[in-house]
Amino acid sequence: MSFFNTYGERLIDAIQIHLFYVLSSVFIGFVIALILGIILSRIPRYANIIMPLLSIFQTIPGIVFIGVLFLYLGMIPATVIIALAVYAIFPVLKNTYTGLMDVKPEYIEAAKGCGMSPIQTLLEVELPLATPSIITGLRMSTIYTVSWSVLAAMIGLGGLGEFIYIGIASNNNALILLGAIPAALMAIVLSLLIDGLRRLIVPKGLRSLK
Amino acid sequence: MIRFENVRKKYGDTVILDNLSFNIEPGEFVVLIGPSGCGKTTTLKSINRLITPDQGKIFIDGQDISEVNPVKLRRKIGYVIQQIGLFPNMTIEQNIGIVPKRLKYSKSKIKEITRELMEMVDMSFEDYAHKYPSELSGGQQQRIGVLRALAASPPIVLMDEPFGALDPLTRSTLQDEIVKLHKKLKKTIVFVTHDMNEALDLADKIIFMEKGEIVQMATPDEMLAHPASALIRDFMRKSSSSADSSDLTAADFMKTKFFSVYKKRSIRECTDLMARQHIDSLLIKNDDNTYAGIVTIRAIKKHGKSSGSIGDITPHVNITSNISENAKESFDKLYATDDNYVVVLEDDNTIAGIITKTGMATAMADTLWGDMQ
């Protein structure tokens, strides 16, 4: 029990910080990705060049990216959040883009024929039809970000990664687990929440199609 | 009124519309028909500006549509497509209300319109309004597709092969309904199809197109009587033989009341039977019930003897049809032979029935003027 007495408070702090990193970076990444995905879906010809370029970017290891940002921005939370947000973008972007591109042309033609403006078509037909795909992207981003947030500790910015790093450095398995288990639980809980969200916002008429 | 003036459209080097000029009068049901690639759909889509012509002008009620905002233009023109395109994320009520909502009708007004329209096609508002398209059958979905086009009571409705993907029975029901709706609502309807039967059934005027040009623009009667080209004649023939009558088989027209005897029956018994039933021939069966042929009264006279069995007379082998054979082929056989009927056989060569010339006449009358019974 003394273990928890020693680390209990720090654990709660760490979870809060970790969660803050995850939520803020996923939120920022999601908004950017959604907008970018919509823009790219309007210009599929360019998207075919841009998407692969972005996916190359995705392969840069997170450690490298955080390290480089650290050099420019210093040890502030923004460094972590920006880095994580950048990584959170891609899954959402990819799913938004494919989700929008997969909307059957007949719906778009019908919308046009009904006198819907391009914006109305996007908001009332295309985006609702793409929501299942977009939410899948959001779920992926969130789960990835929970694990990437561990890297924050690398530049001394806390989160659950702190326990893991200290644990590894001091060869203390209990400490490693103290960081790893809450992180895993966080990923599970967040993905369950997103599943709940999916039920809430995926249009009812689409559910029977799945 | 819709007026096309020298409308041209090219994709690359392919001419899609070649100097097209014609008028459609208000309230007319006009069907555009022709082989694929003839430009009928392009013509249709240029009316609501889904396609913009390269040259020429299109006027609706005297106004050049290229000067009208396309979004506003389309709200005054109903549009029905073959793939139906009901929005799966919206209920039936929301789908029907799409255009009225854009035109800022009040919610209660939209509901009222939806209810009225649904009643016109015998779909109850209570049962269906809150369902999603995926819960409806194809035919029901396309009914809603048509209603969606009518919801804001546009003076013009465009239909791009709306019934092309439906099964024949549903198609003919919807065709009837659209004729009824047209009579009731007096809209100008421009309808694209490649099915000549559909065109003949629905149109006030048929525009037959080929290679981006109008080959003939005429009423169905006129086109039937004086098709302007071999292609049109061909189209009419193909569709008249390919349509509903194509599913009918010999079994649908045969009479199952006929007189057959085994070979061992005596000739006297047979002549008595013929006299009693006022018939001049009998179907002869082998002992295993398979068909052997027919014997006519003339053959019996020629045989000369009234003793012995009917099997002594070589039966005349009449023309036969299989029970599952296309009715038209059976008719052709009957038409070609001197005999008064075709014998229809089961797959095991037993006798199923006969098709007589009277039966054929009734069947033809049915297809021409509807069910006579």
C-alpha cells in the first residue's frame, strides 16, 4: 500500500496531464484534419499527390519530431501538443477524405438536382454519410495519441510516460506498470466513449446499412 | 414552355448534342428515347443545368436559363434519377421536404404536403414518413423519389430512366401512377428511357434521338404508324416482342380441355366421341400416355373401315410445342401450319393441352386491349 501512498498523488496528476495532452491534441488535430479532408475532397486531383506526401510525413518517428520541436519551442506543453496534434491529423484526414470520396455520386447528383448548394450538399448529405468513416479515424487518432503522449515525459513534461521512463531507468517494473496500465485503460475508456459518440451522431438511417 | 435553340455539346471530339432545336409545350409529357449515347440524358440534364451546353440556348418560359442561378433554377424543376438517390441519412419525410425546406416553407406546411403526396401513391404517412430509405423496397423508394421531385410543386419535372432499375411488375405500377399524377397535376414532364413500350405508354410526344440529333418527334400513334427511320421501327419491334409478352409461355395460352384416346380404342367409339363433342380430330396417346399424333375425321373416312382400333390408322403428326416454350414461338408455329391447333407437350412427352387459333386471337387481343376476361 505504501507504494500507492508514495505515488498516488503523482499518478492522479500524471493521468490528468496525460489526458489533457491527448484531448487537446486530438481536438486540434481533428479540427485541422476535418477541414483539410473536406478541402482535399473538393480537389481530388491534387489530393492524389498530397495524401501520399502527408503519409510519408507520418513515418517520421514521434521522438524525432518532438525532439526537433523542442529545440525550437523549448520545454513547454505546446511542444507536446503540437507534435501530437500533427500525428493525430493523419488518421482523421485519411478517413475524412475517403469517407467523403466514397459518398455515392447518385446522392450528390440528387442533391444538386434538388437545388442544394455545394455547402448544403456538403453539410446535409456528404458529411453525414461520411461520419462512420470519420469517427473511425477519430478513434484511431485517439488511441495512437494516448500512447504517443508517453513521449511527453522524454522532454520532462510529465504525463504517464514519466513513470515509464523512471521505471526503465531505475529498473523498477512496478513503476513501468504504474504508467503503462493507466495508459492502456485510458485508451480503452476513450475508445468506448467514442463508440458511444458514434451511436449518437451517425445518422440513424445509416445504421441498418452497416 | 421549354425551348432548345441550336444546342450543341461535345466531349472531346465526340459530338453529344448536334444543333438541337425543339419546343416542349407546358403540361406535355415528353419522352426522350434512343440508343445509348444518343444524347437523351445530356439533353435532359442540360434543362436543369447539371450539364452546360457548349453552344446554343435553352429557354424556360422565355427566360434563358444560362442567366439563372443554377441552384434556384433546380428548385423549380423536379428531378428523378434511376438510382433513386434518396438520402439515406434522412427520413422519408425529410427527403420529401428537401426542396420545400430550401424554399423556406413552414414546417407544418411541409408536413401537410408530404402527407398529401404520400396519399396520392397510397403510402400512409403514419407508416412510412418516419422510416429511412433503407427500410423501403425499391419500388417504394422510387415512389418517394418521384414525390420528392414533386414536393415544391415545380412546373417541370425531369426523369432520367426512373423505372429502369425496377422489376417489371413494380415498373408498370409506377408507370400507371406517374400517368395518373401527370393527369392530376398537369406538370410538364421530360422523361428519358430506352424502353419503347414505356415511351408509347406514357408519352404525349416522343422525341427519338440518334447521335445527338432528333430523328423524329411525334405522338406515339404517329410514330407507330409512320416511324421515320429503320432504327425507330427496329426499336418498336424489339420492345414489342421483348416486353411483357416475352415472359408468357405456351402454358399460359393452352386449353386444357381436349379429347385424347389410347390407340387401342375402336374406330367406332372414336367417331361417336367426335360426333358427340362436335370435333373433327382426336389426340392419340400411346399406352404410356405419350403423344402419338392426331387422327382427323378425314383420315378415318380415307381409312374406309369402321372396324378395328384407331391405332390402325397412322396418326398425323401435328406440330407440337413444349409447355415452357415462349408463347410467341408457339404462335408462330400455329401461324405457319395448316392445322387448327398446336399440341403442347409436357417435358415427358405427355399431352398438356392445345393452343387453338381462337386461343391465339384472345391472347393477342389481351395484349392489345388489356385483359379480356
